[in-house]
Amino acid sequence: MNIVFRAKEDAQAEIIFYPVLQDDKAINALLKKLDYENEASIFTRLKREDFKAKSGQFFVIHDEEQSVVLIGRGEEKKFDLESWRVLAGQMANYLKKQQVKSAGLELDYWLNNKKDVKDLAKALAEGFYLANYKFDKFINKKDKISSFDLENLFIYTDKKSKNIFQKAWQEGVLFAQATALARDLVNEPASTMNPQFLADTAIRIAKENKNISVKVLEEAEVKKMGMGAYLGIAKGSVEKPKFIHLIYKPNAKAKDKVALVGKGITFDSGGLNIKPFEGMINMKIDMGGAATVLGVFEVIAKLNPKVEVHGVIAACENMPSGNAVRPGDVLHSMSGQTIEIANTDAEGRVTLADALHYIQQKGVKKIVDLATLTGAVVIGLGPNYAALFASDDKMSKQILDSAKKEGEPLWPLPLAKEYKDFNESKIADIRNIPNTRGGGTITAALFLKHFVADDVAWAHIDIAGPVYAEKDFNSYTPAGGVGFGVRTLLDWLSKM
Ligand code: BES
Ligand code: ZN
Ligand code: ZN
């Protein structure tokens, strides 16, 4: 698809979109400006169809050579950056049904003298491309309208904004691409999406980007390094564990070092504490944190942030077998701390303990981990929100700001001091499940905190809810893998 930026609209597009606010005067003024011969009948239709330009409402005027589509933006005071993303998704979804080759988007009259052209353009591109995402490789009878097939998208901006718009749009395309990779990885069944698949993806990314290098540590090496926690979880599966370490280095001297650690359980059966049907059906998504990290790395070199970024994934599968870790076993983590395994289904935190320790040993003092860690967070925050824990207020604020800007619902929870003893074990240094009921998302975060030094700025994002959409979240997030966190992290890294 070619994106053609024009300062003035022309007759080339088969469909042309006009975003309009929920405001009768604005709608009337626009229709007058479009100057239709049969204006009266259009105003009659407007009334009959009760078009008020509510968010998501469409009004279509068909003409011989060009259809005009007014898309409702809703009320101005409720219309934010995320609304532009949603609007672009609605536009894309409309195009899927029409199957035209060219479309135009009239923005000239919105952009005039606007300060946030850059953010707006980027959000539009994200919504537009992400709405077109599909995962239908296993469906023989493909649904023709599951994606649009445009040759040209014309975007009409005012002269002043054109260049800024174009550059920001391209950045939005990168953000969407990164998100799409994470979605693909989450959607792929666990039979192929095994630790090797994650490692191969990382290797491919490193090959394609000269600023990115990768090391994949095999079982024997990881054993020598003392990662008994991670290997304890991995040993129940015939899939070999792969410990993945990606490094992005900027061209100029790095301003800082940051690590992104992703939970990479390629399938979580629960292990010997096996999950029931409803709990297991979707557990291919348990590598969602790893998918987000790989999504970020897919485009990071093109965005060129000024910091060195490490990506760490302790990939393995959690399976029951004669070799599997048992409830009551004690594992020796790389940090030296012993872990009592009381429930083999609380496996993610155990693998993360070694991943977090490993990257601190490399001298990284800023760490964000992403993990589909607890079912409890879905109970607490529902399907759309991820939970944020942070040991550092500044980092917490930055990440929340980025999430807001990128339209990824994120909500802070406390690293409650009051609960610090809840993970106490009688036979080891720590227990992998709490000895209390309630607050399961917090106690899981507190478990991780045991493996993070006090002088490290650390954030933990529990993405168990929004990693996967049971049904469409919004116009640009169809059911399936969401790619949650990719855009938030890319925005956060770009600002460092
Ligand atoms: N991978 C799950 C958490 C999960 C649940 C992710 C639902 C996505 C959707 C995790 O490993 C797990 O099983 N956690 C247990 C912990 C419990 C045994 C303390 C849980 O949440 O039930
Ligand atoms: Zn589990
Ligand atoms: Zn899990």
C-alpha cells in the first residue's frame, strides 16, 4: 500500500473519509462546503438516519466517482489521542467491507495550527495498520473481508503539517509492525511456538539489525551458571529450555542501560498441579511477556533510542511428567536463594527469579519485566488492564504516561510492605505461593522483588489480562493476541 501525502484533496480516491465532531453546526458546515447539488435530500437523509457524529457512527454519500464517508468522532471534550487510534481502526474496518483500491483521509481542516500533529499522525497509523491485522493461517476458507487491500491511501494534510505528519506516520507503522509480531507469537499454537521458536525469532531479529546481537544459552550452559530455579521448571518437558539474551546498542555512546525481561513459558499446563480445562485452554499465551520483548526488538534499531537495551527470556515449557518438579521440592536459584515449590503452577515467577538475577549480574540497574503471571490480576482488573508495580516512582510515572499515550490500559498496584512475609517458607528461603488467600497479584510481585537488589529501579507488569482478547477489545484490537506493552515500552525507550 502506498501512502500518498497531499496538501490538497483530489478526485483520485474512490472513498474519502471526513472525521467530524458531534456538533450539528460542524456537520452542516462541512456538508455545505462539500457543495452537493441535491443538498436538501442529503440533509433529509441526515435527519432520517439520525446521524449525530457519535463515535463510530458513519454517514455515507455515494457519488458516481467518489463516495464521501463522514465518521463520527463523538464529543470534542472526550476525544483524545486514543480516539484517533480507534477512529483509524473504524476506517480500516469500513474499508475491509468495501474492498476498494484507493481511499483518502481528509485532515486538512483538523490539522491547521494543531500542536500535536505528530502524536495524532502516529496514532492514526497505529490504529489503521493494527485493525488490518489477522491471524488466519490455519483457516482454509479465508474470510475475504478480514483485511483491506488498498493500493493507495491518500492523506490530505495542510502544507505546514505535511512533513511532520509523514515522519510520525512512519513511526506509527513501526509501532504497529512491532505489535503485530507480538500478536503473531501469542497466536501461534504451542506445538510450534516452543522455546526454539522464540530463540529462532530472536536470532532472526539480530541477523536483520546490525545494532542488535543475541546469545542463546543452552541447557548445559545455564546449568553451569546455576539457574536451578529456571531449569527446575523446564525439566518436566521434552522441549529443551532456551535462555535468550538480546542486546541493542545505539550508534553513539549509550546514555543508560535498560533490560526488558519477558516471561517465556511456551505452554503452561500447570505441571503436576495440572490446570483444569478452562484454565488450560488458552495457556499457549503464557509467553506473552517474551512476545512483547521480541516485538520491541523487531523495530528498536529503526527507532534508534539512545540507551542500550537488553532483552532477556528464560524460555521453557511447564509440563507434568516423570521428570517434572514436584510440590514440596526445593530449587536452588542462581541468586543462591532456595525456593520451595508448593504449587507447580506458580512457575513463571520461579523462571523469572533466575532471569532477573542474571541480568543484574550483567550490571543493569533499570529493569522492566512483563509476565502473564497471575490469574488474580484478571479477577482484580478485568480483561483489559495490566497491573504495574514499580520500586521507583519516576520510572512508574514514565511508564504510566507512555501507556496512556499508547492506549494501553495500565493501573498501578502496591509492592505492599505489609505483605512481605506472605511468601515465607518453613523449609527454604522463600515459597513460590503465598500462605494466605487474597492479593495474589501483589504476592507474586513481592516474590519477584526478592530477586531484585534494592539499588535497582525495577518495574513489573502483570499482563495476564490484556495479553489476549477473548473478543475484540476495540476497533484495532481484534480477538486473539494483543501485543500488549510493545507500544508502551517503545514510547518509554524513545524518550530516554
Ligand atoms: N500463567 C498463569 C497465570 C495466568 C492465568 C495467565 C490466566 C493468563 C491467564 C500462572 O502461571 C499461574 O498459573 N498462576 C497461578 C498461581 C497460583 C498457583 C498461585 C494462578 O494465577 O492461578
Ligand atoms: Zn502456571
Ligand atoms: Zn504461567
